[in-house]
Amino acid sequence: MPETIQSEKGKTFFIHTFGCQMNLADSGIITALLQQEGYVVTDDEAEAGIILLNTCAVRENAVDRVGHLLQHLYGQKKRDKRLIIGVVGCIPQHQREALFARYPAIDFLAGPDTYRTIPELIAQVQRGGKGAALAFNTAETYDGIEPVRQSAISAFVPVMRGCNNMCAYCVVPFTRGRERSQPFASVIREVQNLAASGYREITLLGQNVNSYHDADSDSNFAALLDAVSREAPEARIRFTTSHPKDISEALVRTIAFRPNICNHIHLPVQSGSTRMLGLMNRGHTIEEYREKIALIRSLIPDVTLSTDIIAGFCGELEEDHQASLALLSDVRFDAAYMFFYSTRPGTLAAKMFEDDVPDALKKRRLQEIIDLQNRISAELFHEAIGTVVEVLAESESRRSSAQLMGRTAGNRAVVFDREGYQPGDVLDVLVTGATSATLIGRPVRTGTYSSVNLR
Ligand code: SAH
Ligand code: SF4
Ligand code: F3S
């Protein structure tokens, strides 16, 4: 290959992003940091001389997916000796330099607090070595970096990083380090820029946003959310994730009071059994959780709720599993992310408990949870048929460019006939059909119907 083409290729990078929204936001930060150093991002992996994997360690299957990709990339590296592979994010922070021996494809490793060193790591590899930057840095919030965004409609804004909770099953405190908050003034500045650029949806991110605290102004998350909603009055404001033990009445009142804060709360419960919540170190009972739900529903009657739930955590008995099913039946969440437990090395559970629920039983319990939740979601979605919902159009639907996909304020996905609308438009849609995950409908002129379903 001629030298000029290879050196262009050597400056071109592609990022595979796995895991949560925080990783998606981080890939935007990494892209900005590399662009500052003259690197060029591509969405065609074959064009890239540098391939980054921004990884997730939260469950075993997330780690396995990255392992398979690394094996595939090793074959590619044998054909193209100059290809550079960097593994960044939560897996290297957790497994550290041991990854080099396991996956010979890897040239360098960086953790969530060391993305600023990636250009230096690439240079080190180009000089003929391998590199790793895996120190924690509680001061790092990537303040001042303007991330490169994938969408011109929806934006993620990290407001805190890390987690000080120690849920027994969870690896995140070991991959993301101690909690730290983005300065209040920086969040507001970023939100003002997004509002000025016409963004229609802003999602504030953190592992536990309720722990947000800005030392200078002594502001909590409710104050931040309120201020953000006022700075971007034309945008829908969302946030994730809230820990049930920390969600405050002040926060719920802020959501209820501010019209552009979406009436949707993701409140991971993990289990319906107080005994399991104790073993999981969640810091609350199931009665307290139910009381929080009752408070939220009394202050925001049209709220939609979603949750996370784990089947088969250490020591889970049939009666604990039944308590999880009972909780789902009683609360009737709109949606749930449902997982079977997988041990994460280094966590409290890995050290203290036996992973004693057999795999087949974990999977049976998970299937029961999924079947019940799908039935509930389908019932709730069917109840919306015949009502009019307000939708922010996000993209063309996967099936056809004659249809758009969007979401209600309650975070329900809606697929509807396009009829000249564009992604970014907010419009009223008459719901004519539903599955357990999607509403189906067609646009109606505003004012045709007297009431709009706020969910
Ligand atoms: N910070 C968020 C979510 C963190 S991880 C919160 O506190 O809610 C997202 C979800 O993955 C968790 O809510 C949990 O349901 C699930 N999860 C985490 N560790 C897991 C494990 N070891 N096995 C199975 N599911 C897990
Ligand atoms: Fe993990 Fe618990 Fe922290 Fe969420 S709150 S990231 S589940 S330790
Ligand atoms: Fe995964 Fe790390 Fe997010 S472990 S869930 S990518 S914080």
C-alpha cells in the first residue's frame, strides 16, 4: 500500500460501543479527544487503521461478546500488521493487564478515567510497544470537552460519573470508580448550547443521578434538573438512573411541576423480596420501594415507570422469585430490563456468597418474569389504542421509510405513518394498534381531539 494512503489510514479510527448510555456518551468524548489530535473518525470499520472497543463488564455475556470480536480482529490483524486495536472502558478497568495475555489482538488498554491519554497510547503502540493507562482519577469529569454527537435530535449529558453504592452483584463501582459530579455551571452551559442548536431531547446521565452534588453551589439533583428544564424549554428532559433509596420527594415534585421534564421514571428494583434486597445491599425494603411508587403516582398521576430486575441472585428461593412476580403484577411497569444473575469477579457477592441457583432454574425464573412483564406491557399498550399521544419523531422506522419511529413523553415507542413529517418533529399521533413494546398509529392534526394521552 502506498505510504500516503497507509498514513491516512493510520489516522482514521472506528469505535465499537457496548454497554450503557454512559458508554455511548463516552464514545462521543473519546471521538472529540482524538479529533483534537488530528485523528479522523469513520463509520466504515474497513477504512480504519485504529479500532477501539468501548466495553461493558456488567454481565458475563457482555464480556463474552467483546472476547468474540477480539478473536475476529486478531485474524484481521494478521492480514494487516499496522492495524491498532485499543480496548477501553469497563472491561480493561476491571481485568487490567491480564487482558494482553488472553487476547493477543490488543495493543492498548484505557479505563474510563484515562481517555485523555489515548493519543499517547496510540503513539506508544506506533513506536512498537503495548500501552495501558488504568489509574482511577476521581477528579476526571471530562469537563470542557465538547463531545461529538451521533444525533442532532437527542443528546446525552453525563452529570455524574462513578458510583459509591456497593450493590453486591455489581461490578460498576470497580470499573467506574468513586462518584464525582460535573460542575453545575458546566452542565448548564452544555444544555444552553444544545438548546441553541435545536436539540429536542436531553437526557442527564449518571449511575445514580440522585447522588448528584455540586459543592460550589451546594446544589442537588432536583435543583439541577429544574435548572436544566428551564434552560431548554423546547426540549424534552429525561434522566437515568435513579436509585430507589435516594429518590426524593423534592425530585418527584420537580418532575411533576416542570412541563418539559418527561413523566417517566426508571427505578430499578432488582428483586421483589426484602430478604434478597438485603443480600444485594440495596439499602431499602420492598415496602419502602412500594411507598416510593405510591408517592410518585400520587404526585404524577400519568407517570410511566420502568425497572431492572435480576433473576436467580445468590440464595434466591422460590418464595423470593414469587415476590418479584407479585411486585411486577402490582406495580404494572411499562417496561423492564430483565436479566439472570451472573457472578462478576471482585464484587461483594463473588467474595461472600455462593452462586447457588442452578443455571436452568435461573433461566426458568427469568422466562417467567419476561412472560409476565410482556403480558403487562401488552395490556398497558393496548389500553392506549384509540387515544392520541404526543410523539417526538426520532428516525425512520426500521421496516420502511414511509413510517417514522418516535417516543411518547412516557418513553413508549411509536411507529406511525410518515405523512410528510421529519425526525425532530413533535406531533400528535392517534394510536390504532399495539404490541407489547410498540404503539402503532397515524398523525392527527392538533386540536382535532380534545385530550392528549400524556403517557
Ligand atoms: N446504575 C444503575 C444500573 C447499573 S447496571 C442502577 O443502579 O440501577 C444495569 C443493570 O444491570 C442493573 O440495574 C442490574 O439489574 C443489572 N446487573 C448488574 N449487575 C448484574 C449481574 N452481575 N448479573 C445480572 N444483572 C446485573
Ligand atoms: Fe451498580 Fe448499584 Fe451502583 Fe447501580 S447503584 S451502578 S447497581 S453498585
Ligand atoms: Fe457496562 Fe460500564 Fe455501563 S460495566 S453498564 S458500560 S458503566
